Amino acid sequence: MTTTPFGLSTVLGYPRIGPDRELKRALESYWAGRIDATALHRIGAELRAAVWRDLRHIGVDAIPSNTFSYYDHMLDAAVAVDAVPDRFRRLGLDELDTYFAMARGTAGEPALELTKWFGTNYHYLVPEIGPDTVFVARPGKPVAEFAESRALGMTTRPVLVGPATFLLLAKAASGAPEGFRPFDRLDDLVTVYAELLAELADAGVAWVQLDEPAFTTDRTGAEIDALRGAYARLGAVRQRPRLFVASYFGELGDALPALLATPVEAVGIDLVAGPGDVNRLAGCGPIPGRTIVAGIVDGHNIWRTDLRAAAARAAVLTGVADDVVVSTSCSLLHVPVDLDAEPDLDPDLRARLAFARQKAGEVAQLGRALRDGVAVLPEPPGAAPAAWRDERVRSRLAELPVRRREAYPQRARAQQDRLGLPPLPTTTIGSFPQTDQLRRARAELRAGTLDADGYAERMRTEIADVVALQERLGLDVLVHGEPERNDMVQYFGEQLAGFAATASGWVQSYGSRCVRPPIIYGDVSRPAPMTVGWAGYAQSLTTRPVKGMLTGPVTILAWSFVRTDQPLADTANQVALALRDETVDLEAAGIQIIQVDEPALRELLPLRRAGQRAYLDWAVTAFRIATGGVADGTQIHTHLCYSEFGEVLPAIDALDADVTSIEASRSKMEILADLRAAGYGRGVGPGVYDIHSPRVPAQHEITEALRLAVAAVPADRLWVNPDCGLKTRGYPEVERALAGLVAAAAEVRAELR
């Protein structure tokens, strides 16, 4: 086997947050005015340099650059082609603050829409493209970061979102004619990408990685033909680097031979999520002079790779392609940075894990094995300990009776008789701001300087304050504010058997927002109630109903690192059974409304239609297991956010929740048309306040959003709420926004009389 300048190993991307979330702290300091742009850029340069040096030290041959971002790589791609909406240009800000205005909004301008990156919990910013958008090549960032790496003695490979995926993930700009699709602008954008490539070549770049994950989803023949045409044009650019087109999260399918028919020098396939591409590649016949980048180390989960099995998969490709490069299946953006930061994990579990740094090491080992043989590769871990299996849980699920609730109209009448709510009842999604005092209390509890009783007292004080604030603002259905919760999944993972929590296993969700996904390693059960005491205490403080707040089984799976030794459906049902026990206890404690959040329902949907029906069936079953133990008079809510939910409306309907709250403010209530078309017949709360932006909407904006909602949903089924929980916001902005929300609801109620 020959080798190209690519080498034998690479990764498609790497965490950008730093080993101790240095980027998060720098961003939030910049936004708060505590540091200036110079300091922010210095910290960014230090983080980039540390990653490149570490990958070189580990032994990865081909190191990527331009994977660092101050907020989001799709936003970076928009800036690289100057696709900045005029509404942000008119703000008159400098380049950096315009970038952050697009990401976070300003007092006068809402941010770009935020949604999920394929089947992950990473959120990207949706570009706005119109027929008149003028694309211009702006290669400053990738060129500058390439120059930084060269100054450190390394020649890196800049990474950009590919032009086809960029447009397929974009949305039509406001005012675009009916029927316009951003993808209609592909030819224009390819012209600008050709200019970007030429400028990168002038800067000395030898290889460029263009990511096209949109083609691991179902695509039309016309879209695949357009992909082929785009890369035929880019491959024909006379002055350009070599092109590596990367895919991930599934099989390329018919897009694979289309790419191989173009002059691109390398194509990447994800053999973890898309193993069928091996057979399709073999069916393409010999492909001389082409490099195949084999994604055989899972970049989306934290389990150790069976290196011998992975090497065997890569070896199959050596009979098809002249050159094979070992890689991660996708960017390592989706896993924590370093397992060495977790010395306290159970040794049996730790021996089975690999975080980003360890996965880069696996890639380097596999690259060397391609050259030297597999004898140097270690054996995989042995069988899981028997203690990780719980026969009682398995028996309970096998014997669980199936109970159907009464039809929604009968339930709704019983619930309204019990609750006595006004039209357009107001509420929030659950969490209130996580203040420095709350974080300090948790830190003191972990450090042992605050005992459990003292911690509980501080939480009760916060709950009492939050309940009093909601009563003062005039909200109809209250929450306890979740001060005791570090994260909506991690909190439950720390209390459920079969889960493990990390100390520093942070993963970027969007911008400066990081989460610590727990690890599901064994059978799941609930040793004790998890939320009942807090909810019951809050309810004792008020005569208004207080919602019990739980995270649903699908979302707990989606935002955890899940065991791979049994079907996801089995693990989902185990989590659901534990949540069912919690809902029954909440009801017994006098909680009349229970919210079981499933914001990740759309996120886990398989990218290809062939697998979607089976997934939705088990996802709905798990939700119904979780909520099916309470009486019909107990109102079940769920919450969904930041995904294209129009695609899964039948499944949302099948959840049979009494009330569903859905993110809608950034998308300007687009979901309402889907609800109306689908004949959705239960309660719905389209979000009227974008909590992911520091911008506080004016009351008239909320009022107008509610008028749109009333036109689509009968008022007796319409709720008024923010898009999501309020934990990332501060109290001053939350109070102003909620006051506006309550006043807007009152104004629209008056119009209904």
C-alpha cells in the first residue's frame, strides 16, 4: 500500500472548549465586558495551539485546523462567504461583535435561528440565504489559523462546511419568493468556494477538508447530481489544494459514487454509523489515485474501540483504494476532552472508555497498524461485570400492564375542573436562573464545606423566592425553579442506578453552553425519589398549581453516553420505568401537573427514512411507559425545542401529552402551520420568548406572537410560555421578559371576549 501526503491517520475535528472550559469563561468574560477582544483572541490562539501540539504528540499524522470557533462552525462558514444578513450589517458593529450579534441577538435585533446538528445535542446557527444574497470569499479565519499552525512547525488541513451542506441546512431569508430554496444558489456559492480554495492554495495549504454530512440523509437524485456537479467544478480549479470531502453520521449511499466520479482526491466515510458504505465502495470498482478516509473510531460516543476489529474493517478497504487513512467517524467535538481528568471513575468502567484525547490515540495506533500489522494492537475489554445487570428491572418491564388513558377531551374537562385555569394560561418551562450563589452552594457541598442539611436549606430558600416571584408576576402555573439541578440530564443520571457521572466530562452544546453527559453503563433503576421533595415543598408555598419537572427517557438517552451492548429501545424502557415510579410518587404528593420534557425527540430520529418508523415507535412507547402510571385527572405536559418538529408531528401526537410546549420564537411561529395542517388537537404552548438570547422582547412582540398563535390554535388549548428553561439567563432580564409575557397574555385574553 502506498501513502499520500495525508499520512495514515487523522481526526475530523476536536473539542474547541479547552480541557477546563477555558473558551466558555473567555466568551462570557468578553460578553460581560471583563476582557477585551485582544484578550479573547489570545485565549483562542492558546487553545488552538494546545490542540495541535497535543495531536502531534499523540502521533496523529494529518491535523485539522479551522475547527476552532468562537461560537459555531456554521456561523463561521456564513462569515467565510459573507452571508451576513443586512439586518446585522446595519447595526454598525465591528466584525467580532457582528458575529456575536448573529449568534446571540441584540436589544434591537433577534439572533439567527438555532437548531440541532443532525443527530447530536450540538446546536448550529441557521444561515439566512435569499435570491439576492451576495456571496464573497472571506478566507481570513482559515488562512490565519493555518498560518498559526505553520508558525508552530505544523502544516494543518483547514476544515470548512461544504457548499452543498451549507445551503441544505440554510433557510430562506425573510422576503424570499415562495418556492425559493437556498440550495438554488449552489452554483453561485461554488464560484465563491473556488475563490476560497485559490486563496488557501496561495497561503500554502496542501489539503482542504470540506464537510458534506447532509448527504448521509435522504437526498433526491437532483441534489446528488448537483453535488457531483459542484465537486466537478471545484476539482477543476487550476490553483487549489487537494480536496478531502468528509461525510459522517451515516451512509453516503448514492452520493458516494457521485463523489468518486469527481476529481476530489479523498473521500471520507463513516463506518461506525454507516458500515454499508464499504459494500457500496467495493461496488464502485477500482478507484486508483484516490484516498479513502475510513471513520472507524466512534467520534460520537465514549466507549473504547475494539482496535483489532476496526483494523480488520480498514484492511478490507486496502483492496479497493490505493490509499486508506484511519480517522474518527465524525468530529471529536461531541465527546469530552480527556479521560485522564476522571481518576475517580469505577476502574471497570474507566477501562472501557475513551474521550477525545484517547480516541486520537486510537486513531494513531490504527494508522501504525495499517503500516506495521495488527499484532501491536491490544485485546478489547472483556465482558461487562454481572453486577451491571438487574433482573428485577427486566422482569418488571416484561410484566408491565398496558393502560390506555381516556381520550383527550374527557381528560381535558377533568383537568380543567380540577385546575380552574384561565384562557391562555401562563407558565414557564421549568428552570429559573442558576445564580453564582447556587453554583457556589453545589461546589461547597462537593467540597464538604457545606453539609446536606445546609445545602437543602439554601435550596428551599431559593425555591421560596422563585415561587414568590412567580406569584408577584402573575403566572398561572408555577415551577419550583430547579435550583438543585446542575443539568436536566446529569441531575437524574447522578441519582439513577446504572449511570455514572464525570467530574470534567464537558461537551459543547452551543456557544459557551457546555453540558456533562452522564454515562449509561448498566441496567437502570430508581433507588429513591429524585424530585418529589422539592416539588412538594414548592406546592406547599402556594395555592396555584406547581408543575413536577422531569426529563423524558428519550432525552436522557440522547444527552447521555449510552451503552452499546443492547438496543436503544431496551435502555429507553428501563429509564422510562424509573421515571414512571417518579411520576406516581409526584402525583401521590399532590402534584397535579407533571411535565416530562422530550426536547431530543427529533434529535435521535434516524437520518434515513428507512429507520425512522421503528425509532418513533419505541420513543413513543418509552414516553407512555413514563407517563402511564398516573390518573387521567393529572395533567401531563411535555416540552420540545430547537429541531424541525414538523417532521415528527405524528409521533408528537402519539405521545398523547395533554400539553406540548414547543420552541417557536426564533422560527417566528413556523411550527404553528404544521400543527394546523396536522389537525393537532391537544394543548400547545408555542414559545414566545427566546431564552437563548440576552435580548428581552418588547411586550408588543409577544402580543403579536400570541395573536399569530391564536389564529392557528383554539384559545382554549393555547398556553403562553418561553421557548425553554431560564437557567442561562439573569434575574433582571427574566423578570422583565416574564412581566411582558403575562401582560401580553392578559391583552390577548381581553381581545377574545
